[in-house]
Amino acid sequence: MKSSEKSQCYCCEEIATTKDHIPPKCFFPEKKHLSIGNTDYRSQLITVPACSAHNNSRSRDDEYTAAVIVMNSQSDLAFTMFKSKWVQTLLRREGALGKRIFSTARSARVISKRSSILIPQETLAISYEMKRIERVIESIARALYYLEAGYQEKWTHDCIIKSPNFLNQDLSYSQDAYNLHQINQAFIHGEKHQELGITRKGTHPDIFYYQFFKCEDMNFIIRMVFYSDFTFLAFPKQKENTPNPIILAV
């Protein structure tokens, strides 16, 4: 590992003047937001060298993305964080973030499956600002690639970000939903059976972990999982235009 390479920002050729937390620090709760004796989720976080511009330019997007994920995860930890931290955050600055997120909310009916029984359910459908979310997740993916490469190589390709957690505007699955499901299952299978070197990486996997798989053709996929159930996949391919999807806030 060359010290000169370590001193460069993960996202550009500028000299690194700081360390960027990956994912951003706001994704991880402070001790005051959790019960006494709980894990210190802000210890030993992943960091990469960064210039001040790439470390500080996305703070509002970071907060927006973290809020969307925690609101839509089904995990107990995410629910605890939502109550103890994110309700206050949504109401801060005269409710600016909350108004921004819920301004597109509309009533919707979905069919959920419980023990082979289909049950109609009333919920809210919220259209999210996907460009903001993609910027944050893309930044995380590029930083993880730099880390995986031992600070010797940067991700310079265009990046495609996908998530099986999102639906289309009409609440239908996206055209590539089946493929995303298959890729997701391949990672789960590879980890379970200790195949292809697929392992979970991250100090606090109940909040965030990632998996890196490099193909024989030098392509690769980075799988990022938040709260065990909210997944993003990053691919180094030509950027494509995708419609604004939505996810359900029950």
C-alpha cells in the first residue's frame, strides 16, 4: 500500500484532508438514542481518505437517505432508532425534513401474505427523491471499492444503483425485480455455504454490512445491507435513466 495513494481522496484526485465515515455517521445511533448498556454503534466505523468537498457536500442527502431507510426497515433496531432519534430529526427546522419526505404521501391498498393467506392492507405510498438516495449510496459504494482495492485503485466507471426494496409508482415491481432478487439470493447462498469468498464486512452488521464480489471478467457487484433487510446493489456499468420508484411506509 503506497502512502501517496492513501493520501488521495477516494472520489477524486485531490489530496485527502479528512476521513469520511462509510456509511455516513448519521446512519449510526448515538448512545443517548439507545437503552443503557447497548452497543456503541459509533465505534470502529469504516473510514476512507477524503477531501473536504466530498466529505461535507452531501450532509443533507445523507440525512434524507438515512431517514428513508430507517422508516422503511422492519427491524426492531430501526424502529427503536426511529422513535428515539428520527422523529425529532423529522420535526427539526420547523419539520423541514418531515415535510419534504411526506409531501408526496398518498393512501394505498396493498396485499400482504401471511401464512399463505392474502390480506388487504391500508398503508401510505411515498415517492422518494431517488437521485438524492442514489448519490449517497453511490458514494458509499465508491468508497468501499477504494477500501477493497487497498487504496490502490478507484472506481472511475459510471455507477448503477438498484434496490429490491423499491416499487414503481403504480406499486408494481420494477422490470428488473426478478434479476435483483436472483442476485440478492446468490449473495445469501454464497455466504451461507461459504462460496466465492462472500462474507459480511462491517463492524456493526445489524445496522450495516457489505459484501463484495468480483467476477472473472473483472466486473463486480457490491451488496450493501442496512438493518438486515434494506438492500442496495451497485454495478459498474453505463448509467441508466430510471423512473422515480416508491417504497411503502406502513
